[in-house]
Amino acid sequence: MASHEFQPLQGMSDIHAPEIYLWRMIEERARTLFNSYGYEELRTPSLEKLSVFKRSIGDATDVVQKEMYAFKDRGDRELALRPEGTAGTIRHLAGLGEEGLNSRVFYIAPMFRCERPQAGRKRQFHPVGVEATGVPNPLADAECIALQQNLLEAWGLTGSTIKINSRGTKEDQKLIAENLRELLEPVRSDLCEDCQRRMDENVLRVIDCKNPTCKEIAATLPEMRSFMTQESQDYLNTVIETLSEMGVAVEYDRSLVRGLDYYVNTVWEITHGALGSQNSIAGGGRYEIALGKKGVPGVGFAMGIERVITSLEACGITAEQFAPKGGTWLVSLGADALIENMKLARELRNQGVRCGMELAAKSMKAQMRKANREGVERVIIRGDEEIAKGTVIVKDMAEGSQEEINLRDVIV
RNA sequence: GUGAUUGUAGCUCAGUUGGUUAGAGCGCCUGGUUGUGGUCCAGGAGGCCGCGGGUUCAAAUCCCGUCUUUCACCCCA
């Protein structure tokens, strides 16, 4: 492990057993649930034209400006590894014409961001996300959040909180920004350095600054929604009320903003206490993404599998619980038995039995030790005697008992 | 990008103020009489002490660089 010759790149990891079984559980249950909601799986390329991300995520966002793996290929084309899933998904859907403007798709795929790794942040990370396109409808937003709630339940994850807010329409956002700047200007020098910068670049972010002084100042500001049109306020209220009807608990959070440019109206976030500084396991929201001539309206979310796993582990859910166990181990005594067991293993495996055997000539003791470590339920022992008689010895590993039976009785 | 932090056997870690052949536990392998696991006992294999420079008679130990780990800021999943 010390030699970096065998290490993956910084912030990237090999996902192997037993952890992989937790990944598979998460992915399988997500696919099943998405299917029940009528979502189709979509796999877009990991590499896209840089412009796909610039236009949808926002040219000025940190994600685009300093976090993307962007480069020119041999043909001098500007490309980037996807830093998130929505842009590529919408690129695909927009290309479908009318049909794409009313679709439901999900993805489970690696994304890349060249940042300094830290708890809950890898350079290659794996969100599971959904996108539902269609004209803005608060019921669609509510259903999307309800789906997410179902997903958490399916995984067995408890102790998370769903926070919700609205950023209003694009027009509202302009008004909000203007008003906030005006209100903040007199106290500009009291804000932290970052927030003074944010005032010019992205005022909304001042609202969710962690700095105590900024927090105090933010608390004195009117809620964002007070600058929105009545229609926008009603939209948010309908989402919250619908969720309440459906029995999904959400928490209105006036300081929730989220960073990507494409968000309009509803935005939400799911946090979990086990996570540390990067405490959000999921983010979502309604968006309006301009690609080509038309804007694609939709709603969606992304949940980081790495962060979900950290949260699950805090709930006492481990990968070992999902590791395959049981099955049969074949012990061979002598060269003939080895070949005979190769044939028997094949038949058992064809029947779906998890079946293993040592392929090299090893002592019986070594073979039994291996069987024990594999955690199999039974061991089948064969030597020259048994082959001559057409029998096998079957040993129950938990009981320690064994009996000799006919070979043909092994294969049901 | 900024600021800390880590790096010694497969894994978790010891390694004293620089000083002989670098240790432990777990794991692994082989045995404990003919073909029987999990417990026990005995033995064994396995280390460019992250990498590259430097200081020194002497470096795992001190200095510099580099890569990596972990954590925080920024930002986000």
C-alpha cells in the first residue's frame, strides 16, 4: 500500500469486496424503486463538450471555473469529464424533441471534480440521480422529494433531514439579488472576506454563510421569499403542503440556497449528522436549463453514494450483511477426485449453487480450512474410495456431522 | 487553490535522546502420524521503514523536496 505504484489517483478509490456489496445493495434497490415510479435508466458519456456544462451549470460557478477536469483532446476540442449528471441528461433529452420535454430518467454513474479530497468528498464520486422534465408543477417537485424519501427508507437509512426552500423564478432571483445587495451594502465591512466577494459574484450565498457574524446579519434580512411574486410563494407552499399530505416530513429552511445557476423555485437538500463538514447526502431542485434555442424545465436530485454509505454505517448497516454466503465447498483427495469435482462443481453451479473448490492439490486440512473461511454451509468430500463407489461424503459445517450418500442424490 | 495532518509486514500499530541482524497482535502458510474446518500448541514465510535528495562515522528516527492519507476552508454529491 505504501508504494504509490499500486495506488489509484488522488481522491479516487478502488471499490472492492466487501464494501462492494453495500454499493450493489444501494444500486439494486434504487433501480427497483425508480422502476416503480416509471423512471428509465439513462447512461450518458462521462466525457462531454465543455460547453454543455458551461451553459447549464453556469459559467461563473465554482464547479465550472475551478473544479472540472477540462482539457483539449488531440483534435483541439474543448472537453470535460462530467462534474454532475443533470447537464448531460438534459443534453440528451433536449435532443429528443417533444418527447424529451416530458421524460423521467435516472442515472447511477461516476462524476469527476478536481478538488482537494476530504471527508465525504472524492475526486471521482458516484451519485444516483433522477431528472423529470415537464412544465413546472409543484406536484412534480413534491413527488420527486417523496421518491427520495422512499429511497432512504429502501436503503434503511434513518436520521436524515430534508430541508426545503425556494429561490423563486429567474425574475424573482434578480429582484432578490438587488434587494439583498441594497440591504447588505451598509454592513458590507462587517461581513467575512468571502461574503464581501460573494456580494458581487453571488449574493444569495451570503445567506448560507457559516461565519457567525454573517449568520447574525443574515438573520436580520427578510426571508428570500418575501421578495418573490405571490405565484412563486404559492408554488413553494403547494410543494410543502403536498408533502405534508403525503406524510413526508420536510423542514422549511430560509437560508438554503444551493449553488448551481440553473435552479429556479424549489430547492432542497438532505443532511445527515454522521457526515462531518460535507453534511449533505443529497441535493435537488427545480431547474430551467437553456440548451440550444429552448429552455428545458425539469426537476431532479442527486444523492452521493459515498455519503449515503457513511450515513448507513452510522446506522449500523454494514457491507458484510449483504455479502454472499452459504453454498458448498468441494474437497478433493487425489488427482482423480480433482477432475471429478470440477465436473460436479459445474453441475452444481448450473443449478445456481454457490460452489467453490481448491484447484491445486492441497492437504485435506488446508482445503477444510479454506471451506471454513468461505463460510459455506456444507462440504462435499471425495477421494478414490468414494469415486469407486459412486458416493460422496457430505458434511454439515455448522453441525459438524457428516454422512455418505450417492453422488446422484447431490444433484437434485 | 489555502491551512493543518499522515505514511514502518496483507491489516492495526510499537520502535525510547539518531547507534548492532526493524518488532508485536491479527491474518497467511506448514505441522501436531494414515482422508476432516472453526479452539489450542509448535514452527515458518513476508518489510526499497512512501519516494528522491541532504546532514552524519552512523538515519525508520534530523533537514529539504515530492507523492499520498486524513481533516478544515472554498464549493458541492
